[in-house]
Amino acid sequence: MALQGDVREHLHALAAIDEPARPVRTATQLEAVDALIIPGGESTTIINLLHAFELTDRLTERLAGGMPVWGTCAGMIVLAQEVLDPRPEPLRLLDISVRRNAYGRQVASFEAHLDVEELGAPPFCGVFIRAPAVERVGLGVQVLAALPDGRPVAVRRGSMLATSFHPELTGDHRFHRYFCAFRRDCERPASRAAQGGRAP
Ligand code: GLN
């Protein structure tokens, strides 16, 4: 989703692993893809632009219908069920509650080594930039990675994946590979991922 944010970095990461990808800015382009990344950036701006380009309803319909999606940072906020701030009004697709800018301002950006079982060793370097905190995860939401204090930073449920950090900024493409495999897994009806669409 190329309305705002670090679109180019995601495209570079996908190109580096030979995954075809294209920017989506219009309703026609949205129809032409079968998986989507919503990038980091500014969630209020992304949501405002989704409304301005009249993409909100169709996007919500496609994602609710099972199109695989990965939201990174602002993208996680866009997907969330609940945002514990006055703005923005999220799409309410992924049953998590998030608090924006929970780790402080831009200068308080940080990196953390994350153990992510799905990626194996070594730990993944999480880059957190004015990141949201996941304050609640709903039933059936799987936590893939957490900070040492236990706060979840990568979650999935069914066809939805969300990370509060920025794998596209690291040069380590394991998370992009994971999403591409996850997305293919979602397309197989009998897969575990597809079953995860229903509460276990
Ligand atoms: N703070 C931004 C927001 O609330 C997210 C920051 C990011 O995507 N790096 O939307």
C-alpha cells in the first residue's frame, strides 16, 4: 500500500528476495494484487488517504475476506481492532489494542534483538521508530515475538501479520521471506494458517 510511508524500502526488500511486488495507490491496483503490505509511516495519514482515495471499504472487504496482509508499525495500527489514542479510527480487522508512540518520541527510537522462533537463529534486529505498543491481544492471536518485558511486537492471526518494528530497514530479509511463505500458506485451504482464521 503505497499511499505514504516507507514503501520503497519494502519494495527493495521484496526485490532482494525475488518476490514480484508493485505499489498500490488506486482501486484498480488493489484489485490486481493478492497480498498486501501496509508500511510504516504515519497511521493517521495512511487512514486519511485511504478515505480520500475511497479505498477503505474495498480494502476492508478484501482483508476481511482473507487476502494476506502484513502491517509494519503504522501498518499495524491501521489493522488493529482498537487504538488507545484519540486518532486514528483503525480498520478493526486484527484483534489487538495498540497505543501509538508508546516508547517515546523519534529520538527514543531503539533496536532490540528479538528471538523469533519462526525465523530461527540468529535473533532478528527489531528497529523501533515511534513504535506502537501492543497492549492487548485477542483470543486466537499468536505472539511471534516479544520484548524482554513481555510486550508483543510481532503477532499473527489467520491471514494477518503485524509487527511494531521495521524489518524493511535492516537488510535482513528473513521477515519478508516469512511473509511470502505465510501468504502462500494462506492460499492453501487446508493449511494451518487458513485454519487460524477461525479462533482455535
Ligand atoms: N508513530 C507512527 C504512527 O502512529 C508510526 C511510526 C512508524 O510507522 N514508524 O502512525
